[in-house]
Amino acid sequence: MADPSPQPPPSASTQSPLQPLQQLAALTELETPSVAPSVSKPDTPGPTATATPELISAPSPAVSYTVIVPRFSAWFSWDEIHDTERRLLPEFFDGKSTSRNPSSYKYLRNAIISKFRSQPTSKLSYTEARRGLVGDVGSVRKVFDFLEEWGLINYTPPKKGKEETEARGALGKKDDSSGKRICTSCGAGCSLQCFTTAKANMTLCAKCFVKSNYQRPGLSSADFKRVDLLEEPRPDWTDKETLHLLEAILHYGEDWKKVTEYVASRPVKDCIARFVKLPFGEQFIGPKEEHNGYTEQGGDDTDENESIKRRRLSPLADASNPIMAQVAFLSAIVGPHVAETAAQAAVSALSNLGANEATDLTTETNEEHEKLYSTPCCSVDGCGSDLSNCRDYHRRHKVCEAHSKASIVLVGGQEQRFCQQCSRFHLLSEFDGVKRSCRNRLDLLNFRGRRPQSETVNTSLSSASHRDSAVNEPVLSAELEIEEEERELEKSFSDIIEFQMKEMQEKLVSFEEMDAIMARERLQVQYLRDLILPDQLAIAQHQHRLAMMARENVSTWEKLRSTNDVIDRGTTLLL
Amino acid sequence: MKSSSLAGAIGTGSASSRERERERASASASASASVSSIKFRMPTKEKEKESLIPIHLDLDLDAHRYKDAFTWNPHDPDSLVLTFAKRTVKDLKLPPTFVSHISQSIQHQLAEFRSFGGQDMFIHEKIVPLKLDLRVNNTVVRDTFLWDISNFESDPEEFAVTLCNDLDVADPEVAPAIAVAIREQLYEIATQSVSAVKEAKLGKKGRRGYELSKGGNNALDVSRYFGSKGSGVIRKRKDWYMNGPTVDVLTNEEVGTLEELNSRFRRKLDEKEDSFLQG
């Protein structure tokens, strides 16, 4: 692999490593592809050459590319180790360590660079590099950092003029981060949706994803994210288009097809989306007589109005009560008219609710409604003081502050006192001493300790909500208690069931264990039996043999005896 | 075990008898001092202070699985651990909780290695069978071979690179995996020999114990491996098929099914463990 030594390397190498960074500006020569042959590394003899012969990597397409290396790294040569490298990575060359030596350095360096050059458009990450390299990760890291700093890998030249765009166009054919997406496995353009995985930098079209045609087997379908391409970012709506849109909506109302035709440049979805996003869309249509100027001013006014809104919003939003803040926010968003009608409707609904609960009080609630809204004044004879400045309590019960605390007042010609518990006037005889609450009420309080409820049903002067809540209270609390008891019952039922299930499960488990133990014992018994078997056989054989021997003995004995007999007879004959 | 095998092998080569004599001689000399005991290190070619150790990571958090194995130089500054963890998490786009887990795991393994430092271990002429059984992306490598522990010039990296080149393994990630696997086994052996020293020093087993533990599980009677009758270098024919390397390249589907089986198996093991603990 001959190095054509294009630039004057000796002069470049004598520069100190700090200078090259300043010389980045002087890189204009390098970027022009026409000068490429002089700059590019020995492996690309010309700008139209395909992948280098020494890189056997198939994945790089037959797109020509040139490898661009900054001038300060022009000393790099495939076969040799340069002084710069020796200086900056001394631990590889000082012989102190056996694992870090020149040959391992060279192996690592060349491997990293060739790995990067097999896919020059994508940035080589450290983890990817070290995965394919034999060696300890510390050394790999040092070499990797060195190469990256010196632009020998992951280097993209800075943008400069049209020469740059030519070079980038050549380099960036397979850029999959912007623009059209191309499936990395089948190469088809992805139109509808594609699936990307960050782990391996892959983009698959829907077909390949379904086929599970992943390049690397370490991936699974969970690693992929779906990207819908129909939502490609569009350029912003100009004022003119917004104006057209609004006019069209005025004319055509909700007929989006016609609106789209009128606007002409946007599809239906975009129109609708834009319209919905406009802050004062509804207000444009509604009170258009008042705000004629808005449609013409368009964008500016919307901003202005938003800021006004925000200013109005702030005092209310400062309320420490979060609910109030929310209500303020909502009302500001919705608009004053809507907020008002909503509030009125809410109030009436609340009062109606109260009316439905206590039917015998409906007439009274109506009365009290009127009273609530009428101008309040004290009910004491001769005192018509206006209660508008007093507290709510006083207004409700039609008594001015002074008379609420007075010991004797004249109401309806009778001497009465205002009872603070019942919130009404009682005859003076109902009171003990100078107490401010009537006797009955005090008794009830002292002996029962609860707010007496029976009285409130009969009194007729308090406000609707006050009485309603008193009536509703027992009912509500009773209902709540019932619900609670039901819930507890359910809970205890489920607990019981759970316990029983657990019991059964444990029994099953113990039975299974027993089964296992039994099986094991059975096996053991069989094993023992097998062991005993040969012994038994041996014994049986023995016995058989013994039996045979015994029979033999018997037969020989018989023979002996018979011969004996014969001999005897013979001798007797002789004798 | 040794004596029985010796008795069984009729006509053993001279090597075994020599070994037998040597063992007896060293055993009779004394329990510890005369045997070459050296400081703990990886029995590979690096200088003593710089043994490279294998690091194994297997983390499973938030449905992200990270499995990795690589070689680490324990003499790199510890700050490198954190930098490495951050870099890895960034490159693989893992959730940032992984950084602390990765660095903790690496430091734990480093500390374990360092705790062995300075202790003695016995390294004899031991020839140890090493096994390879790993799957890297699509390639499956299975191999058994003998490794000389006492050869401190050995280099697992070189072995791995040569193996891959000779077997024409296309995937470059296989070689580092092989190197790490070899290193792991060597590390195991080294730590075992340290514990053997400890046992011997405890003196409970005495000389007999020393002999036995020295014999160990790993060292094998070399003569048993090879054919008798003098040609002490060639294996017995019937063992040929067992000891060669096999390299298989799987398709993606096979890999997928393998992973599924593995995960199912792992899940079953976990379930069994759980039920054990409960019952």
C-alpha cells in the first residue's frame, strides 16, 4: 500500500499539535473533491472509486465517497507509526507494559480506522469500536480518543460554501436522520410509517419490520419505535394563509372541504389543526360585529390579546386557593360571557339541588332566594340600617351587628333577643339571664353535644343553604355510613375468600411435595430391589446347585449302596 | 485418582513416571516452601503488575438488558470506570440509571481482583482443558483445548485472533469474546490455586491434603489423553471429534428461537428458585 505522500508531510509534521487547530481555517483546499486524489488516503485512488480494496465491507453502497482528513493529520500512514503518535501515546511505546506495545497499537489503530471508513457517514461510537476489537478497553479508549481528536475518525469538515455542499452531498446520501427515510434492509423509501431503533441506528419500513428482518440478531421488536411520516413538519402558517383560513371559515362555517379549497395550500387536517390552535378562534366567529378589526390584523392582535389576558389573569391566579386559581384560569380562557352564564347555571343548579332534597322547603327556598337577592336591612323595629356593609351572616339573618348582640330588641312589637345558635329572634322568656342563646338550644347542646337538628326543620327564617345542609347532614352521614359498612363487608368477604384460597394453595403445594417424596422413595425402593436382584439370583443359583449336588449325592450314594450290595452279594456267594 | 489411572494405563510413557517421581519428591520435601509459589497474577503474558482481567456485566433494569464482557486493565485509573460507564450508556442510549449500576459492577469486580493481590498461588506445570461455548450475534463457537497454565508468555488475545482468522470467522466481535472467555477461565483457575494454597497452609489436611489439592481437578494426567506406545503427541483417535473447534453461523430466526428458549429456561429456573424459597 504505497503512500502517494501528497502534501509535504515533513513540513506538516514539524508543526506542533497545537497549531493545527488554528489552521482549521486553512482547510479550504481540502474540501474540494477535485483535489481529492492528493489528499485522500492511499485506498481511494480517485474520486469515483468505490470502496477500498482492503475493506471487505459489503454494506457500503457503491456510492463513491472520498475520505477527508484534516491537514494536521496528513502524516498518517497505514503502515507506519508516526512521531506524533509516539509522542502523544507514550505508554504504547515505552516498553513498560507488555500488553501495550507498538504492534497492538497499530492493530487497534488500523482496525478502528477501517471500521469507521466502512461507514463514513455515520459516527463511530466508542462502544461499537471496542466491541469488535481484541484488547483491553482502556487501550482501545486511548487510541479511539486520540484518533477522534486528530480527525482520523468521525471527522466531518466544517461547512464552507458550495464546495462544501458538493462534498456533503456526496457523503450524505444515506443520511437517515433527516429528509426521506430509506429502509436499511430493503432499501425502499418509507412513505407511510417507519420503525427506527436507536440501538443500531436502523430504519425499517413497515414490511421489513413485520417480517422481523432485522440486520442484527440482538434486536427485538420492542426496540423499535414507530414513526409516522404523515406528520412531517410543515412550514409555518403565514399571516396571509391564516387570513384566508379565517375568511373561509366565516363564509363556509364548518365545511372543511370548501375551506381547504379556499386556502389552497394546505390539506384538510392542517387547516383544522391550525384553526383549533388559533387562540381566539371561537371569538372570531361569535362577536364578530364588535371585533371587525381582528380578522384583518390577524396575528398581531392575537398576541396582544393573549398578553392582555395574561395580565388580567394574574391577580386572580395569585389566589392562594388552588381551586380559585383554576376557576380563574378557566374563566379567563373561556371568556367573560360564557363564564358568567356558567356561574349562574351552577348557582341555580346548586339551589335546585337543595330544593329537590327538601321538598317541603321549596317555597321557602324561593322566598329565601328573593331575600338573598333583595337589599338587606335589619329586621328590628325601627332599625332599617342597610346591611350591605355587614358580614354575610348578618345579611342572611337580617340583623345588624349591634342588634345581634343587644340583650333586648323590639321585633314585631315584642321583646326579643337574637339567639346566636338558632340565628333568629326568640322571645325574651326563652333566654336565661344575659345568655345569648335560648334555653332549649343550650340544653340540647349541653346534654347531647351535637348540633340539634329537629329544631332546624321547624324554623323558617334561616337561609336555604344553611337549613338544607342541616337537613341533608343526617341523611348524608347515614348514607355515608351505609356505604362504608358495605365496603367493609365486601372487604371482609374478599379477605375471607383470599385466605381460603391461600389455604387451598398451600395444601396443594404440600400434596405435591408429598407426591415428589413418594416418587423418590419409590425410585429408591426400586433401586434397592434392583440391587438385591443379582444377589437373589445368586442365591437361587446356589440353591439350585445345592439341590443338584444333593441329588447327585443321593444318586452317588444310591450307586454306592447298590455297588455295596452287589459286593456283599458277591462276597456272600463266594463265601 | 492419579494412582488408579497410572495403574490402569499399561505401558505408560516415560513422561508419566517422571511426573510421578517429581511429585513424590516435591511432596516429600515439604509442604509449602520448596514449591514454586508466586504472587497472584493472571497466567498470561503481561507483566505481573498489569494482568488484564475479564469483566462481566449483565444488567436488567426497566426492560433494558445490557450484557457485556470485556477485558480491563486494573491499572487504569479508577476515574476511567465512570467515564467508561457514561460513554457506554450514551452510545447505547440506555437509561441513565445504568451509569451507576455499570460503574458499581465494574468496581466490585476490580476490588475482588485486587483482594487477591499479594497472595500466593501455586503454578505447576499444569495443562488445563479450557472450553469455549459462546454465541456472538450469529456465530456460535464451541471448542475444547489444552492450555498450559505455567506458561506465562501465553496470550489469549493472540490465540483468539488466530483462531478467528484460521476459521474465517466473519464477525469481528467474536474474537474479543473468545479472548474474554479464555481469560475468565484462567482467572478462575488462578483464584482456585490461591484458595488451594490457603487450605494447605491451614495444615488440616497435612501432606496428604497438599498432594490432593495440588493434584486438583484441573490438572490431568497428560498421558491419559494421548495415545500410548510412544507417540505421545497425538490424541487417541476416538477423542478427535470431541476436541476440535466448531463454528456455526446461525440465521436470525435460529438466534431468535435460541434467545427465546434461553429466556424461558431462565424464567423457569427463577420460578423454581422462588418456589424453593417459599416452600
